[in-house]
Amino acid sequence: MPDGLAPLIPVLLLVLAAEFVNGWTDAPNSIATVVSTRVLSPSQAVIMAGVLNIVGALVTGTAVAATVGKGLVDPDVISLPVVAASMLTIVIWSTIAWRYGLPTSESHALVAGLTGAGLAVAGPSVLLWEGWRKVFIGIGFSTLLGFSLSLMVMTGLYWLLRHTSPSSVRGIFSRLQILSAAFMAFSHGSNDGQKFMGVFALALLLGGAILQFQVSVWVILLCGTVMGLGTAFGGWRIIRTMGFKLTKLEPVNGFAAEGSAAFAIVLASLFGIPLSTTHTINLSIMGVGATKRLSAVRWGVAGNIVLAWILTFPICGLLSWILAHLLEAIL
């Protein structure tokens, strides 16, 4: 690599580090329910998630990657330290949350990090409304569809299966949940998997390695592989929180939660809307749990998860703002 591109290397490594951490804390969302219901072993689920995350990113286009990479902050007025500061912020915040088994939203950490760092170096004019409009729509998608759709699907399944024995229901949905888990992993790749690919492409553009924003196949494969490795090495903490601590799940519940969440995520991906897969699947799990009775959901655990979501925006925004100032001064 030419000397002029040398500063790009550590920034790209930071993007991959953030993607690896994303594999710890966010990617496990796509397989938590299928592991908790014991339909698949953790190793089987990780392999399936890794493969289908890459497939989801490959076949659904790069609309989400484009929104994140060039739609939130103006790439013409930011620099590599902005990307570095936001990635470093994600690594720090997500590692802390992972340590306590909290499934944070890397989507929101990424948005807050890019925003905080962008504001530090370029001021409010750096923000692009069109991208932010999609972020707000994504919050609505994950919140409203995540809970309500799973609630309706689970209620409908209870009615359809009211005369079916519990053993038969478990047998049927133990097989069907493999399909819903695969759909969930695919949908995660179609949306969340694209986000860091977009940032990687943005770093290549800012570093002068490419002349226009584009997400190449090798970027998709590299980032998808790193995310899968992160899930394999550290995803169990998040799987345990979501799959076992939030509510008791049977295969039929996992099928309803995964299918509902995946539908909402893929729908958002088609419109280039970056949403939080963490929010979507967690709220779907809460929705299916609430169909039994409200007390079936461990609301104390849910409250800790929601608190982590709320804190993500201000903490990551402020930390990234501070880091961007430091990196600008150093570099």
C-alpha cells in the first residue's frame, strides 16, 4: 500500500474489531431462541448464523450499507479520525455491555458514534437528514413490529393449535424453528451485517483506496467472516440472557419470535432502513412471552436491557466526540 494510504490500515483494523465485537453482542440475537429451545446446539447455530449472515448481505443489495456509509454524516467533510473514533467507541461500550451479558444495539452505537465524532470535527452541518429519517423509521419498525407482530402471530398459533397435544406441537415446531432461525440469521445479514460493511467502504473512500463509495464482495465476505468469528468466540453470554433469562421459550415461541422479527428486518432492509436487530428480536421475545401472561416475562431483566439501549445513544455520542477531538489532535 502506498505511504499515503498507510494511515488507513489501523482504521480498517478498528472497523474489523468493531465488527468482531458486533459478533459478540448483536449477532447472537439471531440464534438465541433456537439455542434456548435446544432445537440446535450452539455450534450448529453459530455455523448456520455465520453462513446465512453472509448470504443475507450478498443477496439483498447494499442499501443499508449505503445509508450508514454515506447517508448519516457527509463523507465530503469528515476524515478517517471520525471513523476511528466511532469504531473505538463501539469496541469500548459493547465490551462493557458484553461483560455483563447485556445485548446492546450496535446499530445505535454506530449511529451515535458517527454522529458524535462528526459533530466534533465538522459541527451540525455534517448531519444528513435523509439518513436520519431512515434511522427514526427503523426505531419505529423495531419497536412496533417487533412486539406487536410477534404478539399477533403467537396468539394466532395458540388458537390454531388449541386442539393439538403439547408433544405434537413441540415435534412440529422443533423442525419449523430451524427454518425460522435460518430466516432470522439471513435477515440479520441483510440489515445489521451491512452496517459495518458500509463503514469499511467509507474508510476506504476517506483513505483514498477507492474513488467512489461502493461495497465490494470481498468487503462483504471479510466483514461477515469476522462477525461470525466474534459470535463463535463470545456470543454465549448474550444467548444466555436472551434465550434463557428473558422468558421461558418453547419451539413454537421461538418460531413466532424469529419469524416476526425476521419479517420486520427484511422489510426494513429492502427500503435501506437501518434498524436494531437487538431491539426487534428482544421485543419479539417479550411479545410471545406476554401472550402467556405478563408475568411470564422477567421484566427486571427486560428493564436492564432497555436501560442499556437508552444509555447507548448519549454515552456513545459523548465518548466518540471526545475520542474524535483526541485523534484529530494526535493525527
